[in-house]
Amino acid sequence: MQAKTFSHIHPSSRQRGAVASTEKTQMANTKAVAVALLWVMVLSVAAVDAVSYTTVDNSCYCLCMVERCMLTPGATREACAPACDEGCIKAGLHGRIDEHDFCGY
């Protein structure tokens, strides 16, 4: 019977360096792509948030403020704003956009 011999191929130090360099480059590229995707996601969320803020329909709130509550004698915008906001929200509509929203008052 003939004995089988196995030859192991060991890469030279130059080949090992090239493989390590390629792996580092691939890892760096992967990290760069991950960071770029993260930035795209953050910017898109910010853009959607900004668009939703400008497209909020606060017509219920402003209608209440301008045509109902502020016509009441002695009414103030500070008293009308929370009442109109609460009423619109209870009706399932958008209320006040922010604390500085008084629909022109």
C-alpha cells in the first residue's frame, strides 16, 4: 500500500499581507456604506417630519379660534387656544400645531 501525502500550501507573507489588506478595505467599505445609509435614513426622517408639520390641516382649530371662540366677548387667545385644541382632537381632527399657533391672534 502506498502512503498518501498531503501537501499544505502556506501563503507567503506577501500573499498574507495582500489578503489582510483586502479584508481591511472591504471592512472599511462596509462601514462607509453603513454610515451613508444611516445618514440617508436620518435625513429622510427629518424631511418627512418637516413635510408633515407644514401639511398639517389645522382648519378645525383655526375655524374655532377665528369664527367661534374669539368672537365671544371677553375671550382671550390664551383661553380659546386650549379649548379649541381639545375640541378638535376630541372630534378626531388636528388641533393646534404648536404653542405659538393662535391663527392670527
